[in-house]
Amino acid sequence: AKSQAWSALFTEPMSELVQRYTASVFFDRRLWKADIQGSLAHAEMLAAQGIISAQDWADIQRGLQQIAHEIETGTFEWKLALEDVHLNIEARLTQLVGDAGKRLHTGRSRNDQVATDVRLWLRDEIDGLVTLLRELQAALVRVADEHVETILPGYTHLQVAQPVSLAHHLLAYVEMLARDEERMLEVRRRVNRLPLGSAALAGTTYPLDRARVARTLGMVDERGEPQLCLNSLDAVSDRDFAIEFTAAASLIMVHISRLSEELILWMSQNFGFIRLADRFTTGSSIMPQKKNPDVPELARGKTGRVVGHLMALLTLMKGQPLAYNKDNQEDKEPLFDTVDTLRDTLRIFVDMIGGERDPATGQRTGGLTVNRAAMEAAARKGYATATDLADYLVKQGVPFRDAHETVAAAVRLASERGVDLSELPLHELQRFHPAIGADVYDVLSLPGSLAARATVGGTAPAQVRSQLQRHRQRLAGW
Ligand code: ARG
């Protein structure tokens, strides 16, 4: 049967297995909207340049609109024998409008077509992801807002280090996500460039107006200048835009994975710092007491999956000579799955952290629940204010290294007694150093320790409030 677009040259049909092996329609059909969008822009330009007639352009428009309707309503018949989304749509177009359909591919190849489709599709997905990134930052900011004065131990090496404000801790993730947002927007600029007009690899003999197509497709910079890929060989073959997107996505997942790890630790019985709403946890089939943090655990696990896709795409690209090779058809599943995984993860985290908003009342329910008492109790254990005592001595003129030694000895005594530094009576503290006065208890308190760290970017509540303010302004509207 003459099913393929190039059949005249071929003397035997493909086996079913080879057909399935080479076909991509069952995954690339999700590019259909971008494919139609690209075809409309191309055809409009062909007509404007007098390469096809006004009648052909009208027919192509009508046909593609009909096809969009068929796909949307699920009546479009996808055919494996037609290999991919591009050939499926083109074949149906010709069925619907005859010769005009056959003229659509003038001055175009599937090579520049697919590169354009993937870029258009990815650009729109990036816009959705950036919105979600902002929503997640806003959710973290909302929780942080209520916890400027909530104190928990800060850790290094997962050992209690110095007390910090919970808001400060959460805003660390907001900083990471803000950089992620910036990165995504930079990637978007390079994604939003037009390959069409490159044809198979060398450009084309028709007088195409590439800038016109770029404008129609919104592939323009901030000043409205059309953005074209300027080397046809490069345009049809490189997938670096997909790779850098997946790299940026991997970093986002890595950040969410770090947050997940903390949520998991924090909700364990040994910490007891937080609770997640029940709908983000599951029980155990055997242990009746369990509430497991499945959502953050899966997010941590799915990070591996996205990082894997990055490796897949890098490896896919590395051995390819110029220009297009069919290897590139393998870019789609990793890219699609990266987008799906990231989108779902972000959506769930927005609700899990910030709570879901009831549109009727505007109230949010089911966000993170914080156990302030447990956090503060943990901050009081582990001598989190030892550095404050050393700093206190330095301010009395003791060299820092000596102060460090002195405090180590005091911590040793306190831990032998099983008490905090602030629970040692003044005369005992003075045995370690005569410069210690009654005001030492101010610096040994948790709020005193926090307030003292007032450098820009430090955990002092005044600092944290000014950072919160900056983020609130940056995220206005969310
Ligand atoms: N389905 C192909 C892909 O995803 C479209 C381009 C095919 N081009 C070709 N010369 N075989 O890359």
C-alpha cells in the first residue's frame, strides 16, 4: 500500500516491527497544536510572497481548522503508517482540501518543521512552569511571613549549629527558586527562535520571508525584532535548547528534592517540627500508626528521573554529525516527561506548602503546619548559642581563637551536667573567663542570638523582614 510520503522510490513495504520502531506519532502527536500553528504561519507567508495562491491559503486555513477541531474532539484518526504528527496532519489536509494541501510543504522540510514545533511547544510550557515557580515562591513567602520569630536549629553536617528563623530557612528556598525562574526565562529566549526556512539542511530556493513567519509566531525579542536561527545546518540539527531546558528543570527538581528531604526529616518523630496535610501522606498496610511523607519522597525520587532525561539528551546529541539525523526523534519522550514531571511536582508543592485556596472564602487550608515549640526545644538542645558566647568574649577583648577554646570547655561541662549553657549559673561561667558578666544571658537566649546576626542576608528578624518585603514586591500578583 502506498502509505508513506515518499513511496514512489521504494520497492518493498516496511515490516510492522520496523514501522513501529521508526514511528513517533504515538508520542509526538501532542505537538499537534504547534504543528498547525507553524503550518498556518508558513502558508500565510507563502501566499504573501506569491508562492501559493490566495485560494490555496484559504483552503489550507480551512483544512487545518477542521483538523484542529477533529483532534480536539477526538475524531481525528492517527495512523501509525504515517509515522509522525507532521505527516498525519499533512495527509489529512490533502484529503480535505486536495492540491492546496500538497502545496503546504513548499520550501519546508520536516527537519525545520519539527525543530519549530518543539520550540513553540516548549516555549508555551516554559510560560506555564514560570507561573508555577512564582506560585511556589509565593506559597513559601506566605508561610515565612508567619514565622519570622519562629526559631529552629540551623544545621551544618546535620549537627545543630546556630539558631535561625524559620522564615529565613524558607526564604533560602525562595532564593533558589528565584534563580530557577531567571534561568528558565533565559532558556526561553534561546528557545524562542525560528528554524523554519532552513528546510532540510541548506536553506531553500523559494523567496521565503522568514522574518514574517517569526513575527506571526511571536518569535521576537523584547523590542519586537524577529528572532531567526541564522545557520540552516545548526537550526535543523542542534537540540541544545531542549538540553538546557532539561538542565534548568533538573536544577529545579534538585532544589525541590532538598526541600523534600527536609520536610521528610522534619515530620519524622525524632524532629516533630511539621505536619503535612493528610492528603499528601499515606498510611501503611501493616503499621497502623504510620503517616508516610509519600509526596516529598516521590519528588525526591522523580528528581533522579529528570536528571536521567538530561543525561539521555546529552548522550543523544554527542555523536551526531551535521545536520539532521533521526536520532533527534528520541528527544521528545525525555523532554515531554521532564515537563510533565516538573509541572506536576510544582503544582503539588504549591498546595502542600501554601494550602489550597477556597475560591468562595479566599481561605487557604491544608498547608504546612509548624510546631513552634518542638523547633525551639530542638534549638535549645545542642548548644546552638555557643558561637554567641565566643562572640561575647571577643567583644570583651578576648582573641577569637582563645574564646573558641574557652567556650568549648564550658560546653563540655554543661553537657556533662546535661544542661544548656544558659542554665549554668553566672559564677560557674565566670570560672571559664572573668570577663563574663550577667548580660551574657542575653546573648545565650535564642532571640538574642538571632537578633545579633544582622548583617545583610543574616537571620536577624529585621533582616528577614526586609528580605520578605523584597520578595513580596517581586512576586506581587501571586
Ligand atoms: N519525527 C521526526 C522527528 O521527530 C520528524 C523529522 C523527520 N525528518 C526526517 N528527515 N526523517 O525528528
